[in-house]
Amino acid sequence: MRIAPARVERVASGPPGWLLAGLLAGYALALVGLAVLPGATLIERLRALDGGICAQLPGHSFFPGGEQLPLCARNTGIYLGFTTTFLYLAVSGRLRASRLPSLPVMCVLGLAVLLMAVDGFNSFFLDLGLPHLYQPMNPLRLITGLGAGTAMAAVIIPVASGLVWRVDDRRSSFDSLGELALMLPLLTIDFFVVISIAPIILYPVAILSSVGLVLALTLVNLVFALGLTNQIGRFTSWRQLFPLFSGLVVLAVVELMALFLLKSSVMQAIMA
């Protein structure tokens, strides 16, 4: 169906500057409030944000400088890996790529997810006192999580991009195993930074992994929002997408906090 000329002109021009400025100011105020408002530390607020999707068991977590990260070792790996892959695709100009990775790459990524699942079930069986294959370790939880987070980003980003943009970028997020191999040094750095548990890495890792969680949920929300509102293929620039994306970031935060409150209520009912 053709779009009316007035509509085309409005879509091409994007939202007004005052709206973009207001949204950017809102982001800035939210970040400042998260960091400096009294009542809780930044790490405690991030724990609340992440707590709805993570058990946050002390024995399954890293403690940089003696402070528990907001996410357990596996989830730290997943969402730190997601953020790292997102940034890699942004720097390499592939955020608009709309094709899934090539078949060989998908096989490797599928293997990464499978390894995480095996490690997760092995740990779960130990927690239940059942026979298990090996003694779980947080470094192993972290490294399998990093692989799974890379796989998530490599699939979710092109799926969302294929629905967002009017003109498809026919490239894949990862066209070849050689391109995927370029992620290995970055993930290796992630791994050794986290297992160092140096005090200096507490805030960077906590923030980047939490950002990965919010970003992943925002992209999932974006896919559903575009499908439900019939807005598929209506955007031509990041400027046009920014207001909708910002609203979905807020929705993701609300969803995560709702899950945390639900989890807290259930735990209080069980302990009562």
C-alpha cells in the first residue's frame, strides 16, 4: 500500500528536535538518579533491576572487591556477551544487518547455547542432590554464558532490524566463521576481566551486563511492538526510531521491576 505524500514527508523528517532533546534529557536524569539518589547504592539498584530474571545465588556469583555482582556468573556472561556483540556489530556497521548468520556460524552458535544448557542442567542436578557430570565452577558458568549471549545477539539483532527498516541491509550479522572468530579476543577480555574480581571492575561489569539485559528485552519488545502495530518496515533513520525505542526501554525496565516485585512477593509468601 502506498503511503500518502504528507505521511512520507513526516516519516522522512522524523520526530521534532525538542522531543529528541527531551528524551536525551530524560535518559540523563534517569542515569543520574540511579547513581546518586539516596536510599540505596547503584549496585543495590542494579540487583533489584536484574533480580527478576536471576536467582543471584552467592555461590554462583562473582564478588569483585567483595561486592556481589547484580547477576550470577552465567547471566553475567550472557548479558555481558550480548552487550559486547552489540557493540561489535555497531562498530563494524552491521546493526542494520537483516539476515541471520550463515549456516556454519549458526551451528557454532547453536553449540555454544547447547554447552550453556548442559552446564546449567549439570549445576541444577547438583543443587538437587542428583547425579551430575562434573563439579560446576563459576568460570565455566561465565564462559558458557558469554557464548550464549553472543548467539542471542547474533540472532535477535538481525530479526529486529529486518522488521524495523524500510530498506533492508541484506548482510548477515556474521557472514562467516572468520567474522565470528573476531569476537573471540573480545570475549576473552570479558572473561579475564570478570574472573579477576578486582575492585575496579565492579561497576563497569555490573553496568554493562545490566545494559545487556535491558537491551535484549527492549529488542524483544521491539519485535512484538512492530508486529502488533503493523509498523514493520516504516523507519528510515535512527532518529525516527529513537522515540519508539526509548519507550520500549522504559517498558523493559518496568517489566524487569515487575518481575522483581513478583519474585520478592513469592519468596516472602514462601518464607511466611
